[in-house]
Amino acid sequence: MSRLLRASFARLKKDKTFWICMAVMFGIGALFVISNYVTMKFRGYGAIVDDALFSYGTYIGMFLAAFSSLYIGKEYSDGTIRNKLVVGHSRSSIYLSNLIVNMVVSLLLATAYIAAVLGIGIPLLGGLHSTLESVLRVLFGSVMMAFALASIFTLLSMLNQNKAAAAVIELAGFFIFVFFSIYIHARLLEPKVYESYSYVDENNGKVVTEEAEPNPNYLTGTKRAVFEFAEDFLPTGQSLQLSQWAPTHYERMLAYSAVLCVITTAGGVYFFRKKDLK
């Protein structure tokens, strides 16, 4: 395993896809901060560096999907995986070494983004307003979320020898779940009651008051529980909550991320050991 990891990280240093993803993640972080600064200066809106600190969770899956499919796909197309088997490495160690690489890459991508936000954001917007405990709490949750994504993409990449097909499946799947998570999040944010309000009738100039009324779109009972489970379980749902510093069920989210890592890794190793490598 150690030899596999040394070879993998040596290759990673020269991988163009990895460095492009790193540069783009850094650029996104810088863009977020500069955009917030411009908004604050010219429109008078308040902006703090905290607002952008963990927004990378919404984007990191896209770059992990691209990297994983191309990096592992190249091992198939170049015959590297077959060569590793020929020299005596087990299928389990090959799978796990690629998983570790993907997890490390997820950390490096997050680091590139956060470095841009802090390095550019603090001089422009000032220091963090949140407590160290809050920062570490959300950071750990976002790392676990990224590890879950890395585990899923490793599974899909290792079981699909066609890197183009793997890239399409992983990217399409990621975006589908992003939009699904946005829909779930919006439904859960529906207010239980529409508050009363008043307005002036343009026709007669009288003040009209509308009484508070229940919101028919508010989720209740089993349906709400299902939506909450989906938002907490899906890494894309977790990323929306973490980017807003508002994880509703923090411990549950950590547990779900760990479960996803274990299930996808166990399943991936099992099916990769049975896979016919052409």
C-alpha cells in the first residue's frame, strides 16, 4: 500500500487536471470575496469574510468528479491497474490507494478555496466574526461531506473503465443531486404561517389588512421527516447547510457521511475484486 501511495502522489504532482482544479477552486474563492467587497463598497450592503468561507461545498463535488474520473480512468486506459496487479498488488490495496488519493485531493481543493478566501478576504473585509469553535465545527462537517463525495466518485470511477463515461455519469449525477437538494432545502424553508400584513388599496385609498393564514406548502409529519432525512443524508444537501453555517442536525450529518464512506468503500472493494479487467 505504501508503495502504491508513493507512486500515486508522485503522479498527482504532475497531473494537469489536479492543478487546473486547484487553480479554479482558488479562483472561485477569490471571486467570492472580491464580489462581496464590491457589493459592500458600491451598494452599501454589509459583507463579512465568514459568508464565503465554506461556500466551496457547493462546488467541490464538481471538481472531484472531474478529477476522479479522469485520474482513475487514465490508470485503466494506460494499463496501470493491470500492471499493478501483475507485480503483486492486491485489488483491495489498489482500490484503497485511489480512495486515499481522492480524499487527499478533496482536502487540497478545500484548502485552495479557503486560502483564497482568508488571504484576500481578511485584508478586504476584516477578520472572522465567528468563534473558533464554530469554524472548526463547520470545517469538520464539510471535510466529512467531501470525504463522502470522494468515496462515491471513487466507487463510480473504479467500476467503470471508460473515463469519458465515468466523467459524464459522475458530473451529471452530481448536478442532478445539487438541484434536487436545492429543491428540498427550499421546501424545508417554507414558513408554517403567512404572517398578517397591511397595504393601501389603490382604488379607494383605504388600508386593507390581511390576516395570518397557514401555508399550504409547509411540510409536516412523515413528508417533512423524509425531506429532512434526504437533506441531511445527501452530501449535496449537507453542503447547502454548511455553506450557510446552518446545519440543522449536525451530528446526524456526520454519521451519514461516515456511513456513506463505509458503504461505498465496502461495496466498491467487493465489486472491484470481482470485476473483469479487460
